[in-house]
Amino acid sequence: MKYLDLSFLTPAQNLACDEALLEWCEERGDGEVLRVWESGQHFVVLGYANKAGAEVKLQVCREMNVPVLRRCSGGGTVLQGPGCLSYSLVLRIDESKPVASIAGANAYVLRANQRALAAILNKMVTIEGHTDLAINGLKFSGNAQRRKRRFLLFHGSFLLNFDLTLMETLLPFPPKHPPYRCRRSHLEFLTNLSLSAVLVKEALRNTWLALENLDELPSAAIERLAREKYSSDDWTFRFA
């Protein structure tokens, strides 16, 4: 597996990179990638099918100049920004391995990340809901996937040193939520790990055996997707 530590300047480029890497591997038919990144600015990310009006305090985002975008994978709406480390895995779909199904891929990736984080935290980490990681019932990681014929994209984030108060400010209580949330507010439900990004990156790299750096990028596809898709209101607000 190849390793890419690359954070772009804009939210649109960061989201575009994940999709471009998936399409690149799908077209080539080879290679797997672990990417890690952290946005320098706050932005809201809708899951593929989320309704913007129900998932985001749009007027507040406009007033605070916080961009709202939509990603290519499912899952819930999240807030990205400094102190939130994101990762992206592009994995080959092999019918003989756990990633052959959606549920199998969820379990396979989450268990690996669960072990990696538990080892550096020296605490019990649990898998909650469908795609969350938590400590003592407090969520610190959410995840989602998108599947093609030969490869899948599995990506998520880790709350390390994030301003959780912004969650309350910019996001309403979600329309869909796992039972373990127990109607808790964002501040009551989420927690930071208080770990350095460097430490988490190294743990992920070792866990996924991403030993070689990725020295080639689908740069043209990244820029095209950032410009034509992820910067487009038609895409972002396709489900208002």
C-alpha cells in the first residue's frame, strides 16, 4: 500500500482528491492508498444523500463564512477543520476478503483502526453504531465508504484537538442518529483524543503497512473535480 500525507488549501480540493484517487485506482486496476490530511479551515461536509436544509444551519454558516460541501460517500454530516485528522483508504475489492461487502468492509477497517488507536491511547476503544469509534460511549471517529467495481474508498476522521463548540453552532441535532447517542447534544456526545496528528498518522501507516510514499498523483482529475463538482452549488445542494 502507498502512503500520501497531503492536505490541500481548499475544502473542494481535499474532497476531490479522495474521489480522484478512487477513480485512478479503479481505472488502473492496481494499487492501494492510505492518505492522511487535515484542513486548515473549517467547512461542513454533507454525506452523499443528506438534505442540506435538515443537516446544516445554513444561515449561520453563511454568516460565519463556513463553506458547505457534499462528499461522494454516504454517512452523516460532519464538520472538518484544524484539530480534525482525516484519513482515506482506497482498497481493492476482493471477493475472497472481508471488503467484498459493505458490512464486511466496515468491520474490517474499523477493527483495524480500533486496534491502532487503543494501542496508542492505552484505553478501550469500541465500535458503535454502524461506523463510529468511541471511548466510554463518546464518539471520536465517524466513517463512510463509496464502492466501485474493483476498488472502494473508505474514509473518516479523528477528533484530536477540535473546537467542539462549533458543532453546536453550525450543525443541528441530526435527523438520523445511532441509538447509543441517547439524544445527547454534540458537546455531550463527542470527545477529543488529545493526541498529536503525527502519532496517529504513524499508527495508521503501520497498521495498514503503507510503507512506500505515493509519488504520483492524478493531479488533473483532482483539479477538475474540485472546480466542476465540489465547488458547484448544483452538487452541494442537489438535495436541499
